[in-house]
Amino acid sequence: MLKRVAELWNSSSGKDKEKFNKMHEDDVKRYQEQLEQIDKHGYFVMKDGSKSTDEANLKKQVPEGTILPKKALSAYSFFQSSQLKSIKEKEKLETFGEVQKRSGEIWNALSTQQKKPYEKLHQEDVERFTRQMKEWKDNGFFTMDDGSKSTDHKKK
């Protein structure tokens, strides 16, 4: 097959090849710019404006089935998970939507001081996520919450 492609290329006129030569030149230029950005910043800017080291871009680069660290939960998520059941029972709410709405209302009514325990949990979770991502980038695996290696597990 490659032989046939080579024959087609060699038999093409210069005009037919112009488009592909231009694409090649543009790609070489892009590559050189990205190398310069990596040397200067440690990352390069993608077409969509994101950094090459952003988590979403890393997910695109990892093999299928790879387990990545779970994102850090927000303070509100910690509050909600600890309060949902009691809100549902105390308020006698039926649907999940009603419980969610009431949970948001209660959260918004809390003072900064009342939110502090949940903010602390959030900060600890951010530190865990950051630590696990660094470990994954450095080693190709990270230590999970149960102490096992992420590579010992299969993605569900």
C-alpha cells in the first residue's frame, strides 16, 4: 500500500503537491512554536486556548482504561453529602429535586463560620487531588485512598 501511495505522490504535479507542502510547513512552524513554549513555560497553548498540561488534555493523551485521580469535591458537595438524608427526613421532601433545592437554600443561608468545616474538607481534597496528579504524572500511577496503586485496578 505504501508503495502505491509513493507512486501516486511521485506522479503528482507540483501544483497538486502545493497544498500538502503548505500543510507540512504550517505543521513544522506549529511544532517549533510549541517547543519554544515548552522550554519557556513548561507547557504549550493548544488550539482551543487551554494549556497542554490541563487535566482535560491529559485525559486525551492517556491510554483507554487508565484510572486518573478523582477531582476534588467542592465545599458544597461535602455539605450536601453529609446533610441530604437528614434534610429529606426533617423536611419530609419526596423528590430528589426538592431535596437538592432545599439543600442549596440551607447552604446559602449558612454563615462563613458554619461553612468552615466543609471548606476545610474541600481544601484537604484539593491537596489530595494535587498530590495524586503529581504522582501520576511522575510515575504513571498514583496511590489510591485505600493505599493500593491505581494500576492495580481496572476502570469500570
